[in-house]
Amino acid sequence: MTRDWLDTLFPSNAERTVPWPVVGDTVTLWRPTGLHELRLVADSGWRAWPPRLSDQPIFYPVLNRPYAEEIARDWNAKRNDPPVGFVTEFDVRADVATRYDIQVVGAQNEHQELWLPAEELDAFNAAIIGPIRVVTHFAGKGFTDRIDPVTHLPDVWPGRAQGTRGDL
């Protein structure tokens, strides 16, 4: 009999979820992402995450910037094509974010995520307050495009002349 993959990663006595701390009206979350998904976020006017692909049953924002940076640096910038990772930050209404348990996927105080079923992403997007912001980036080996050190956005996006900023 095979064990559930979570049971393999976490022994039966390990905590997989932790309770939410006291929060205000909004919760700040982070999301590591690659260039393709970032373009789709830009296409939304920096207001929404794109629908999940058929092999992506969950959307997982993370609860702290260091963990988002770890994923963007160690996964996106090494395994994506092109090899670059971005860290985004966004605010969500607390009454929506706290509907989801905080999932612990490694170090209990750092590797924390929310697991939103793909079919709930539209409602989650509607609860985002303000724009989705790019806060840092990690260019991997072989990434040759220039990224603005202030905005953390590539200088050249398809359909836009080099050196122009615009809304992407």
C-alpha cells in the first residue's frame, strides 16, 4: 500500500497546518512566479492571477517574502524557460484569505502557503486590494535580457519597444 505524498513528507505527528495569527482588514501575501505568468498578471492590469492550467489544481500564495524569494531564486530562476523568477506582493481581504488553512510545507515558521482550489481563484482575485506588485527578481544562468533594478520588470516585453515602460 502506498502512502499519501503528504504522509511521506510529513510524519503523522507533524503539524501540516498552523492557525492564523490575529490579522487586520487585509493580509499581505507573496507569490513567486515566472515570466509567462507575470505577463498574464500584467495583462490583467496587475489586478488578478490567471486561471490555473489543467494540471494545476491549486493556486498557492505564500505567507512571507523570504519563502517567496527562495522559490523564485531556487526554482523559477533555475528551472523556468526563460530562467528568471519574480517575487510579487499583494494584499487580500482578510475575511477571504483566512478561509484557507495555513499549510506548512517545510520549516514551520517559514515555509507556509495557502492552498486555494483552482475553481475558487476568481473569488480570491476579486478580494485583492490594489495592484499586484513586483518586489524583486532573480535572473538565472543564461538569462540575458535586462531587468530594471528598480521596477524589477524586463525592459523588453513582446509587442513593446525596448526601453519603454508602459503598463506592459
